[in-house]
Amino acid sequence: MDRIRIRGGAPLNGTIPISGAKNAALPLMIASLLTEETLELGNVPRLADISSLLRILSNFGVDHMIAGRRPGETSETGQTIRLTARSVIDTCAPYELVSTMRASFWVIAPLVARLGEARVSMPGGCAIGTRPVDLLIMALEKLGAEIEIDGGYVVAKAPKGLTGATIEFPKVTVGGTHVALMAATLAKGTTVIKNAAREPEVVDLADCLIKMGAKIRGAGESEIVVEGVERLHGASHDVLPDRIETGTYAMAVAMTGGDVTLENTRPELLAFALDVLKQAGAEITSTDNSIRVRRNGNGIKAVDMTTDPFPGFPTDLQAQFMALMTKASGTSRIRETIFENRFMHVQELARLGAKIRLDGDSAYVEGVPTLKGAPVMATDLRASVSLVIAGLAAEGETTINRVYHLDRGFEALEAKLVRCGAEIERIKG
Ligand code: EPZ
């Protein structure tokens, strides 16, 4: 298994191009199942999760074509993928496939909406918590699907098609909103989604569905209205920039010091997190499509933070922010309100010398003047990258095991950091 070795201490200086968002690309790819015509997606990041989903979609009979490189494109420029679900030959997503990536459960929505049936394995728990799918099932039931749980599979049937309804989510769920949106596009009549997730990835999905002929109003607000249509058609859409990757590099610069411009991104996608970073002592200036992060001389200040659904502070940046706070002056309280078990990075940060006390949904991080490199291991994607950030700011050498977590969600991580002066390398084997 590959490892990453970091020799910490160097400030980061330069520019980092931001990739397309993994968490937008996945539902967009799944939306290709809604039409027999071709959906062309641009700015798709080269990530293990994207390849896994392509394999899952191929299993249903979806053809895909990855466009070759064009002049001026580099290996860090996102790829263009054309997906065509002309005839879906299988409506079953087995455990072996769904268990590799939870988001693949979302295929249930387009399958039942377009073909009237789907059999999708329950995804099971994962490192950050139990992560149930009850609200996704509730949404499909409201739209008239008959749901049965059979041998670990969710079997959804709607032989006469789905019917528009009001779906009110008792808590904000990104996956639930994606599922409700996709299913409602082909339902008869009007669907109102209440307490919908307002995440930019939901807006990106809605924008693409609208290009495919869907009638959707209000994406990005907590009430979304969908007028069902008989069929959707092909379209071409570019995946929005990755706000989590953007925030991750911003935190890395805040922690190591230096001056980095993050390009091809949009500051409004992470306004809350950037504000918290400013409070912590980073200097941030933005244009429409770039963010410059600087920290020269001044130390990092402790800031309290609570994760919340968008537009609040994203749970997917909590671990990275905690890494930053390990070197702050003072103690910060970090509250995790989205997932109940998303503190697996705490013990590993402690191996680098961080002082963190856990109490229920909160971590109290008492800043220390220096971290010291050590071998560490991570259990999920965002936790792994928090260890990279901490390793970049630690004295000496840090080795990170289980690098495959990073490959799921950060395109060209080492290359992007090396270009800014980091000493980071992958050790094969
Ligand atoms: C998406 O997961 C993201 N995944 C996650 O990113 C992200 O952390 C999460 O949204 C929150 O922003 C993708 O987009 C692929 P939820 P999702 O449904 O949709 C509870 C990463 O690192 N809930 O918004 O699965 C759930 O347990 C990943 O890239 C139910 O109770 O998250 C959680 O407490 C990790 N019942 C809360 O809602 C349900 O049926 C929010 O989860 C569904 C969810």
C-alpha cells in the first residue's frame, strides 16, 4: 500500500489550480441514468471515486467515453466524460459495488423514476458514522414508490411511474435532496421539497437537470419545486469547483504560512469557512474565480467553530480546521453537528503532539507551539488530508498510511503541493 512522506516546516508559495468537485460530479454522473441521450460532463476530477462510479454505471449498461486531452490541457485539467444510458440492462446495484462508495446508493432514484424499478444494496455504516438512508427511502415513498427491504437490498417499485408530492425532510440531507430532485424530474405533477439541502452541489445538479429539460425552481433555497416532465434529454455541463479542496489548501497555507493563490474556484462557495480563517489570522483576498491566502509573521489565533449545513461551516472541512487549530494560540472548541463519529483524526493528530480533548459532539483543541512529525494513519478522506496539513507544518518527518483514502477525493495532491514548495512524496508499495 502506498504511503505519503512529508518533511514539514516549509511555507507554501505559488498557485494551486482547483479541480472540479467530487461531490458534485458523482450525482451528475448518476443523473445520466435519467435519459437515453448523452450527458457530457466537463471538469470532472481524476479520482478513484469517479472511476468506481464509472464501473458501477457500466454495470447498468451505461456507455462512457473519456475525451482525450486537448491542446493546453494538463493532467490537472479536469476531464470530459460522455455518459449514455441508452438502454439500461440491469437495475440492480449489488453490495460489492455500493459498499465501495456510499453515494452510489443514489442510483436508486433515476432507476425507479425512469424504469419503474430498482434493487440497490443498503450501503451500511462507515468510518464517520452510521449514515442511514431512511430519509432517501421516505422521499421515494412520498413520490409513490413501493419500497421493500429484502436481504440487505432496498427494492423500489413504481410500475406506473412516480407521482409528484410534498417531501419534507426532518433534517437537512444532501443525498436525500439529490434523490428527491432526480426522482421528481420524471414524476407526474408537482413535487415540493421542503427543508432541502442548499449545498452548491445540489444547485449544480439542479442546473444540469434543467439543461436536460427538467423544470426546477428554488435550488439553493430550502424549498425546491419540481414540475415533472415526460422525458429528459442530453446536455453538456461543467462540474463546479471543489469548495472542500479549496478550503483544504486555504487551511494548509494558513497553517504553514506563505502566500498561495487558489485558481479556478469561487469564493462564494465557502464564504463562511474563509471568514473563520480570517478570524484565525489568515489574510484573504478574492476575485470572482480565485482566492489568495497569505499568512506572514502573525501566529494563528484560536477560533471556535460549529459545523452546519450550507451556508454554514462544512463538516468536510472540520478535520482540516482542527489541524490548523492544533497550532493556534489559545483553546478552540470545535463542534461537529452533522456526523456523530467524525473525530477519528483526533488520536492521529495527537501522535503529532496535538492536545485535544473530546467531550460529546465537541473537541477542545489547546494550541501548542510545535508539532513533531510521526507515522500516522487515517480512516477517511477528510481525516487523511488533515494529517497532510498537520504534517506540512510539523517539524521533521510524517508518514501517512492508507493513502487510498486521499486518492478518493484529492486530485494530484502531491503535485499541487510540491509546486508550492512542500516536501511531500509518495512511496509506492
Ligand atoms: C454528503 O453525504 C457528502 N457526500 C459528504 O461528503 C458530506 O459530508 C455530507 O453530504 C454533508 O455535507 C457526497 O456528496 C458524496 P447527508 P450525504 O445526507 O449526502 C443524516 C466526503 O468526505 N441522514 O447530508 O450522505 C446523516 O446521518 C463526504 O466527501 C439520516 O439521518 O450526507 C447525517 O447525520 C463524507 N438519514 C446528516 O443526515 C438519511 O436518510 C447529513 O447527511 C440520510 C442522512
